[in-house]
Amino acid sequence: KQEVTQIPAALSVPEGENLVLNCSFTDSAIYNLQWFRQDPGKGLTSLLLIQSSQREQTSGRLNASLDKSSGRSTLYIAASQPGDSATYLCAVDSGYALNFGKGTSLLVTP
Amino acid sequence: KAGVTQTPRYLIKTRGQQVTLSCSPISGHRSVSWYQQTPGQGLQFLFEYFSETQRNKGNFPGRFSGRQFSNSRSEMNVSTLELGDSALYLCASSIDLQGVQFFGPGTRLTVL
């Protein structure tokens, strides 16, 4: 059974800092890995999807990397802004369903 | 292009009742998945439908059921509601299997 872990569970940083969110998974047989953002009481917004054959994906200030052999992914956020405050979820698609981590709750203070 | 829509957005029921939630995927998307989100368990997979066929089912009791129609719209039903069924139910659609999943805003179910 695929287990997905996200560290840290919560993070508070001042505006302008660069930060890294971590995701680890136990089974390297994956189709893809997706990073989502969730605002309080809302649904999930897809940020980046990395196929199993890819090493990284970039979108604006976001960069996600994937090391399938070690079962790790990181989400790098450059020059953080208060609007980035949200919960960030990592999800691994092993061909059966998306397996989600518990998320990292990010607070960016002005 | 309209996103994934879910109705109703909020629902209050009492124990023992049943409930039906609806999900309309993005136009052209044939895959619909359902997830339950609770503070304790996080996001857990319920079912996945593709072209009206249930492909996968998560580890939930038989009280949880679903279906997909020919227009890709999907419904899920929970019978004999329990207090523990209180959760945010999220629907996601993708154009095909293993594609980017787009989530709806969710239905917040409260069981009293």
C-alpha cells in the first residue's frame, strides 16, 4: 500500500523567503506525482504534475522535482508572498487512485 | 471552460438518513473520482469511474456507492448515515486515466 508523507506539517515564513516542501512515498512504481494547493474550506487546485519519466516541472515561482528511486519529491516556492498561504498537498498516482499526504500548512507573513 | 461543479455545496442530515451528491466534470473529461476529506484521515479515495464503468473502489463500506452517466456526470450515494460520515466530499475529473485531476469545490456533509 502506497504511503505518502509530507514534512513539515506546518511552516511559517516571512514574505520574500524561498522555501521547500517535502514529500516522500514508499512505492516507487508510480505513474505520476501531483502537487495541489487547498485554501480553507475549498477544493484542491492543481499546481504541477510530474510524470514518472520526468525529473522536474516548473510553473512561475513554483518548481517541483521528482526522484522516483528514492521516493521523494520537493516543491520549491521562490519569493514567497502572503497569497501563497494555504495547505499544500502531494498526491501519488500508482495507477489505482491518488494517494495523498496529510499536507503542509504554509503561512507567509507580511 | 467551466470547472468541476458539485451540488449541493452544503448538506445537513441526521443519522440513518441517506444522501446523494452530484458531480459534473469538465466538458470532455471522461474520468471522475470521488474522495472523502476529514481532519483525522485526510483525503481518502472512494471510487473512480471511466466511461460509465467503476474502475476502482477504495476501502469504504458498502453504504457508499456511486455511478456515472453517459454524459460523464457522476453521483455518489451514502445510505444509513453515521456521525463519522461527516466530511468534505470532493469530486475530481480528468480527460483520461492518469491525467491531471481537476477538483471541484466539494460538498460539506454534516451528520447530526
